[in-house]
Amino acid sequence: MDRPPLPKYRKPPVVETVLGVQFAPLKSFSIPHFGLFWSTIREDYPQQAMKPPLGDAVEDLARPPAPNRIGIKLAAESEARCWFLNASGTELVQLQRDRFVRNWRKVTGSEEYPSYDSLKPRFVRDWTHLVDFLEREQLEQPQVNQCEVTYINHLAVDVESLGTAHRFARGISTLSGEFLPEPETTQLQVRYLMGDKKGRLHVAVQPGIRLDDRRAVLQLALTARGTPASSSLEDILAWFDVGHEWVVRGFTDFTRSEMHATWERIRG
């Protein structure tokens, strides 16, 4: 039986998206190569920043998931991560010796989510730039071992309502009782196995303060991660499509129907 169309919203609460791949470390890639690569994309990404590298993230489906690890690791300078940003800071490429990540994000808060169908070709363009650069420099090609699709959503609340995730999420009780009041804050982490051993979907809810307007929010992050059939662009994009479906349908299943009306659900 064919699945219904993916849910779609006119006003989704998404504030950041990630399309990323992890690969075996490029042994010959060194600090000068960051600058050389930047020169090939600088017209689109005129700004840069150095960051600590991201830690390994691999979904081993043969065993239960391990506890989360902190997302950065201590490393030598050659293991740095470089951000390349467009003029507005809404689009960025992250590169390190074993990771390539492409983000879209809100900066002022007024930007509209451009849709997955628009973001995927931008990943293809930037990933192709990297692959071509490595070939020209006679460096090894990436051997991709993980793909990731992440959507981060901000659900605006009053400061005194940071414990009210149950108002947004299905399957969460009020967490209060005859003695306990409504929680002051709520944090939640849930993992789901994706079908056909494609990977895992991670769902996380945590309270925060939005930087652009200092508004209190509950941050709902959905990350699909798993292993593509090969390192080819075709197989990477095929996995992205599966990961994106899990994120979108997972978001819709995880959140309450009354919130779908607020976000103006129009299909699915």
C-alpha cells in the first residue's frame, strides 16, 4: 500500500536544518586545504569561522544505543572544523577531516524555511565542490559511513511554561499529580529504530531561550542517522530522502493535532 503524501505545513516551526555525511578521516587533508577549498566556494560563502571538531556519530544497529556523547572532542589543530557562511549567515558548510555538513538556519527569525526540495540540490552543489576539490588535489575520496538529516524546531512558550511539553507532544503526560505541581522544565530524549535497518530517529525536547528575540522556547530536534548503501552521491541522496521522511512523519506523529492547525498543515 502506498503511503500518503508527506505532511506539509505553511508555517512550520523549523529554525535549522542539517544535511550531513560522515566519512573515514581524510588522512592527507591538512590545515592548508581548508583555505584552498574555501577559495573554490568563497563567492557563495564569503565568511569563515573555526570551531572544535564534531565527535563521531555512528548508529550501530547490532546493539542498543549507547548514551549520548558530547558533540565536540579535544583534537590537534589539524582536526579542526571550519564553517563557511554566506553573507547573511543563513546558509553554511561545515568541514572537517571526517565530516561534511550543510546547514540552513534562521538568523533574524523572519526567514522562511526553503523546503527540503530546495535544500537538497544545494547540498549536491557543495558536496560536488568538495569531491572535485579532493580529486584536483590528488587527495583520497570520502568513504561515507553515516548520513544525517536533522530538523530543529522552536516552540515558543512563556518562561513559566517551559515544563509544558505535553501541550505540544503526544504521549507525554502532564507529569504532575496530586502532590507534584506542573513541572518547571521538561527534557526528553526518545529513539526509534527506522525500518529496514536504515538507522535511528532521535527525538529530543529541551527548554531554551531563543537568541534573536530572547523568547522562551521548547526546542524539538529530530535527527535521522544511518548508513547509506555506498558512498555514491545517488545512494547518499537516497538515504537523505528516507531520513527526511522519518523526520517529517516523526514530527507529525510526535506533535499534537491542535498544533498542526497552528502551523497550518495543508496535506498528509
